[in-house]
Amino acid sequence: MARSRSSTNQFRYLQLSYYLKRPKRLALLLFSFVVVTFVVWDRQTLAREHEVEISKLNEELSQLQNQLKNYLGDASEDIHFSEPTKKNLVADDPIDIERRDKVKEAMLHAWTSYERYAWGQDELQPQTKNGIDSFGGLGATIVDSLDTLYIMGLDDQFQKAKEWVAKSLDFNKDYEASVFETTIRVAGGLLSAYDLSEDKVFLEKAKEIVDRLLPAWDSPSGIPYNRINLAHGNPHNPSWTGRNSILADSGTEQLEFIALSQRTGDSKYQQKAENVITQLQKTFPSDGLLPIYINPDTGGSSYSAITFGAMGDSFYEYLIKAWIQGNKTESVKHYREMWETSMQGLVSLVRKTTPSSFSYICEKNGDSLSHKMDELACFVPGMLALGSFGYDSENSEKFLSLAKELAWTCYNFYQSTPTKLAGENYYFHDGQDMNVGTSWNILRPETVESLMYLWRFTGNKTYQEWGWNIFQAFEKNSRIDSGYVGLKDVNTGVKDNTMQSFFLAETLKYLYLLFSPPSFISFDEWVFNTEAHPLRIVPRHHQRETIR
């Protein structure tokens, strides 16, 4: 009897009358039913949406694979990619691919012209179809172009250049070399080629040329003299500087010398270069702005102009880049601190034009400002973008915003002339925005350099469009059958007779990278010297040494 009643009690929960007498339980039952139904329906919907999303992704992947196959052609099955292409090649925007190919073709035209008319000499004179030894006969165009050839996958050309370096590059020249230019072009080009290819011939040659330059640092203060005879030594400064050393020339060897010490295990190069920063730090001004002349005997600044253009520029660039090269560790913190101080000084030099409010960087002489800005100073937007991400959010936005404003000004240096190519410098007057000062254009890279940095950091394709417009202006005005030339006057378009080595080393490389995926020669793995030679970032374990 008890069992029968128990069974009845169990089945009563299935009878409607039970719930009609108990409305609260009926409401609970209905609520439970709705919740369960919703959960089941939602899971089914999510599953269907997931399937649709997976389908879309598969379709997109298939399209990208087809684009890549079309781009590579029939050789896509067995084509060999040299490093770093193998690691970083991804399918990207077809327009970027097309533009990158155009830049590569321009490089091939420049290189083939040099190879035909000036092989082994420093630079090509395209109009007269001959070479000139503007750097003492070190094959500057070859060495400066090594990494560009490698990065663009021009393997045959790279191999021929490597053979010339191995067999013909001779530094025993009775020539008064610029320590700065030889470091950034020759040592920097060789170190970059080594980092990319891992071929030791480049490292050996880099060590050889730096060893010839090293006596330049044997001054009373350790501030280097800026010229040296490659065969005989005898470092000195030119008379036109009052025998002073130049700021940019003295503070733009740190990346190359630190890299050479890291790769050879010989600390002397790093010690010489970092001692310069130690000396400058002793009298570093509160606004971080150093005059362009330094006394090599005392290490103190001599009364002279302050500028982010010629003779000042790359000192500031190397402060932030040495911090990055050092993995932003405690041992290189002083570089970052000095750079941030200098950027506050830079802000104090920024003014705006009327009527268009273009931001520009003044030069300073004593207490007076000169409303002049070199195109060389157009590296600043890229430098600010590079350094902005080490700040807190407020300052990061502030300096990135300034970078964008200055980039817009630099782009208009180009757009404001009939040829759409920038002059060497500009003057600013109330109500006139900007006027060309020195009107030549020598194929400089600084503006496209900054556009590449800003595009990578912001993802804004506007910077790619600006770069493409500049490239087209070079193609229209500077390209001739036997290479590329600068302009004597950006207003008339009259051509000069020099294809600068940095056009191949920097201008075309930055344009190529502007249309390449950001993962290609990633900023996480590489830092560029001031001649656009990428140096691999390696761990830096030791603390800052005390150098005497």
C-alpha cells in the first residue's frame, strides 16, 4: 500500500491539475521551460553562425592562396625564397603588390645603369654615363645597395655585389674619409648584409673598415674627429668647422659600433661609441638641444646653431634607436631619457604657418629662432612615431599626433612645387605657408622614411598613397634611360648628373617597405641605421659599463 502511494505521488508531477492548484510552481515550470528552450536555440544558432564564419574564412583563404599563386606564377610550387622573405611573405593587397613591383623595377633600373656605366666606382653620373669616386673609391653604391638587393629578392645582383666585396673592396686608400659617411654607408651596409645573409665576408670587411676609422676617437675627450685618412690615419676636423667636431657626425656611430662589438665579441667598438654619449651626458642641457659644434678637446658644446636638419639630425635619431637596439633594458635607459628630454626641446621649436597651419620645426641660434626647416628634418615624424610607444598613453598620443602633423608638412614640401618633388629646405613667413629656399632635390629619402613608419604604426593607408605620389614624381622627373638623377631646381625640373648611393640604399628601400607587410623586416626584430640599413636586434645582457 505504501509502495502504491509512493508511485502515485511520483506521477502527480506529470498531471496538469497538480500545477493548476499551485500557480507558483506552474510559473516556475514555465520559466524553466523558456530558459531551457532559449539555451538550446542559442547553442544551435551559435553553431550555425560558427559554421557560416568558418565557411567565409575558408573562402577568403582560398582567394588569398589564388592571389599568391597568381603573383608567384608557375614557379610557386618550387620557388626558393631567401631569408627573410621565406619567414615573412604573406599574401597582401594586390595594389600593394603591384606598387612594390614597380619600386623593385625602379631599383633594377638604377642598379643595372650603375652596373653598366660605373661598376666599382662610388656613384653613377647618369647624364654623362660614367662613374665618380665621391667616397674615395670604396664602391659606395655597391655596398650601400647590398641589403636592398637582398630584401627585394634580386639574388643574381646580390651575388655579383658580394663577389665584388670579397675580391675587390679595398680600404687602403690615401683618401680623407668622412668618419660619419663611411660608418653609416660602408660599415652599416656591410653589417646589414651580414645580418641578412649570415655571410661572414661582410662581417670581416665591416671590422676592417671600422678598425681604420677607430683612431678618430683618440681625442682628449673621446669625441671623435670627423675626418681620417684611410691609409695613414691622421684624424682631424675640417677647418670650416673651426676645428670642432660636428654633433651628427660624432653621435651617429653607436648602432654600427655596438652591432660590431656584439657580432665580433670585441667590446672596444662599443666602448668608443658609447663614451661619446657619456661625455655629452655630462653637460646635457635641460632642453636636450645641443649645438651642432662640439669641442673634441673638452667635450663641451661650442656656440653654434641648433637644428634637427643638417649636422644635428641623426644624433637625436640614434638616441631612441640605441634604446631599441638594447632591447629597452635598464642598461640603455639613459638613451631613452636623453631622447625624451630632447623631444621636449623639439616641441619648443615647433610653430605653425598661416593660413594653413602646417607644423614645422624652427632652427635656433642663441635666443633667436630661424623659421627654416630642412627636408632632412623630415625624418622626425618617423622618429617620433617610433618613440611614441614608450610613453604613457597621454604623451604617446601627443607625440604621435605631432608626428602626423609634421608628416603632412613634409608631404606638402613635395606637393607645393611644380615637379611635386621637395626642395632641400623651406622658409616660413606669415601668410605664405612655405617657400622653397634651396631648390635642388638630390633624391633624398627622409619623407618616405617617415611615411613608412607612420603607416606601420597607424595602419592608415593614406601614408601609402602619399608615398606612391612621391614615387611617381621621381619616375616622372628623375628617371632617364641611364639611371636616376636629382634636380637642380624643383621649380623648373632641370636635372643634375648624380645618382646618389642613398637613393638605392634608402629612398627605394623605404618605398618598397611602405608597400610590404609590416611583418617584413619587422620593427620587433630590426632597427634601421640612419642610412636605412636594418640591423638585427640581439639580446644585451650586460649593464652599462663605466668608461674612462
